[in-house]
Amino acid sequence: MPITKLDQMLEVLKSKPKKRMVAAYANDAHTIEAVRNAVDLGIIEGILVGSKIEIEKVCKQENIDINKFTIVDEADEIKATQKAVEIINEGKADFIMKGMVTSDKYLKCILDKEKGLMPPKAVLSHVTVIENSGYHKLLIISDVAVIQLPDLEQKIAITNYVIKVAKSLGIETPKVALLAATEQVSYKFPACADAAIISKMADRGQIKGALVEGPLALDVIVDKESAEIKKLKSEVAGDADCIVFPNIESGNTFYKFHTKLCHGELGAIVVGAKVPAVLSSRGDSVKTKLYSIALAAMNA
């Protein structure tokens, strides 16, 4: 059965072998609490790389048993992140998580050509799974945080990534919507032209395992009645599992509208590297970080 609520990931993972996760520069309470919760649920084994003194202080303040974790002492932000990447490359962990390290430094260590986590010619992208009470199932969206203005090749990669994440959530044939300002195919809008190309590639089997359609405007993507009013015949319209955004402005605006005005919940990971990478904001809630850990474990 497909997963329709974020907390269902936790139940699914309890029945699977534990994944090993390493957290880079894990000196803050939110990261440590989220890792503790995931460890207590029995879904991961946690490795914390950071200042042992700071980690001990947080654990004492929050009444967390520090013996739940493996601690690797490294007080420097960059060196701690590099060490976390090294642990992945040594095969000692299955995925990585950002702690207090800034996103740019975290990604720089992942992207390092000599010691990082990138396969040759891979595309790094951000995938978010959103739970919103106004929609009847989870929405898997990309990219809202990494690729500013994806070209056609990158959009194809993003499309394949959201399909892979959807399948990890038990969605057998994901319905992927390629967002544009209109569902009319117009060469004047680059987003429309790219969406039409990707949609046709899926029709001809060059993108596999999903129903892919575009261009589609947001109203017809999430509302079947809008599609019916516009006389749009589509298996994806009104029932999309995934949305691929044409640029970071549209994706990031949708993401923040969901979190700030709709008070929805989410999990988010970076994909395209050798392993999934949790890239939650330093200000994200413990629950968001827990769901992001679970999503990474589902895809590791």
C-alpha cells in the first residue's frame, strides 16, 4: 500500500533492518533530539560528528542518554563535515545529515570532486515530501533549494528523482506533473516547451515507471474540478503525486507557502549523490528533521 501520511514511514521502517546515519557537525539540540527519536524508534543507528563537549552539554540539558550514539569528536565545522563524508565513503554509514553546518559548506563537502560523494556527471537535487490537509495524499516536489534554473537535462534528472522517491513510498506508478503557468503548449514559455519534451519522452519510454504530463498549471495539478472545467483530459490532473518546478522561485515559494501559511509538515532530502543527504534548515522543527531522516532511510 502507498504511504499517504508522513508518520507512516516510521511504521514501515520499524519492520526493516536499521540504517546507519552520520550527522555532520551535530552540536545542536534539534539535530540531536531528532536523531535520538529515530534511534528510539528503532529505524537507525546514529553517528554524531561534532564537538564532544557541546554534544555532551546538549545531552545533559535535554536529558538525552549520550550512549545512544556513536560520537566522533571534531570541533571544527568544516572538518566535522568532511569527516562525516569520509565515514560514508568508508562504508560505515548509509546516509548523511546536516547538523549546525551551513548549507553551502555541507554541499561543498558533498560536491568535492576528490573526497566528496558525487558519482561522475551526477546532478544534485532537492526533493521534498509534503503533507497538506488540503490535499488527499502526499505531494513530492522538486527542486526548491539546490538548482536555481534547471535546464532540460537537469529537469529530466529531477523528474527521475521524484519518480524514485515516490516509488520508495510505495507508489507503484507515480503521477508526475510538470508545472508551468499554463497547460497550453506554447513555445513562448520555456517551461512549457521543456515540459512538453519531457512528457513526450515519458510517452515513448525514455522516462520509465510513471505517468508524466505537462505543461500543467497548478490549479489543474491539484484540483480535478479545475481540469474538468477547462475540459482537460488527463490522468495526472487533480491527482498528481509529484510536481516538478521550472525554477527555484516557484518551487521555494510553494514550499514556504505550505509551511508558513498552511502549517503543513514535510520531510526533505538531497538526492543524486552516492547516498541520500538530509538537508533540513537549522531552524526546522524536530519533527521535520525526524521525517527527513525517515525519508532518507526509505531511499538509502
